[in-house]
Amino acid sequence: MYVEQIMTRKMDVATVDMKLSQASQLMHEKERRFLPVVDDAMQLVGLFTHRELAQSEPSSITTLSVGEVNYLTSKITVGQIMQEAPPTCTPNTLVEEAGHMMRQKKIGCLPVLDGQRLVGVITEDDILDFLLDITGCGLHDTTRLALHLPDVKGALGTLLDQINDLGGYIATVVSPMTRDKTGMRMVIVRFRAEDPRRIDDQLRELGYDLITEELPDRVDG
């Protein structure tokens, strides 16, 4: 999946000449942790985040009066304290590549550029929502199994075929490459079935190590 499929398209933005007080009010009202900074052609020129805002606001132990603080902050513009040339990505960047970049650089968002024009933003929340979607976290009518599998060719395909043959419908599959302490790979499968307990029992009879098993909400105890 590509960034353009999950990015936030409706954005609040700032300009270089926007006053700090205006940017602060906008971020608080819209509950934003960042504002892309653009020119008249919507080309990205910087990024203003809660970090810059926090660093620019006066300390609680300042000796300045409220009037003096307001006067000073009224003179500061976004362009004076914004991040210049922030990391960015394109609409056809893979979601996992965007997430990896954000993790490496320890940042909470990436402006998305088509050429130099800002077309969206991808955030930590967007990445998390994507992760929750591909793991099937919101599916309450599925059985969730975590199993150990040998890290050999065909092991995962065989498991999925057997679930299908037993009457299950595969909803989602997640299998990290990293082996656990047993030396095995873990696979997490969600499937729908009329009788999920029967399928789970038959998988055990076939020799599968079911680490955890969570039945759907509708299954009676």
C-alpha cells in the first residue's frame, strides 16, 4: 500500500509570516501537533511542530510580565523558528518505508509532496491506523490464532490451505520475519468459520502449536 492511500489530505497549514500566537491558537483549536509551512503556491517551505512551539513559549519561571511576554511573542513569526527542509515523502512511497523513515528520524509526521507541492501529510496516527487495519484488530466476528511455524518454504501456505480446507475463511495474516526464542516464526491468523472451535481442535491434531486462541464474540461459551 502507498502513502497516498492513507495520508491525511485535509490539512491546516501555516505561512512564514504567520505570527507565533496565530500558529499556537490554530494548533490548539484544531488539536494539531504540527503545521506544514507553505507559500502561496502550496509549495512546502518548512514544518512547524509542537516542539518549536514549546521551545518558543516563555518559561513558567520567567520574570517578564504578561504584557511583555505577549509583546515579544507577537513579534515572532513561524518562519523564524520553523524546521527548514524537513524530511518528506511522495504519494507513491510505500507505507512501511514512510514508517521506517519516521522511526529512524524520530519524527511524528512526513509532509507528502507531489514535486514541490504539498498534497498531504502522513502521521504516526495514520501508520497506527494502517497497522490496526492489516492486523484485523477491529474484526469481532473472527477467530484469532497465534501459532508457531518452522521458518521453511511453504509452511505458511500449508497452514492457510488447511484452514481453508477445514471450512475457514482467512481474514488477515501477519507473520514477522524475526524468530522468537524457540527459533520458530510466529504467525497470527484471523479467520471466520461457522464452528471455529472444531477448526482449532483439528489444527492441534495436525500438530500445530497454538500459542493463543481468541474466539469471536458471537461464539457461546
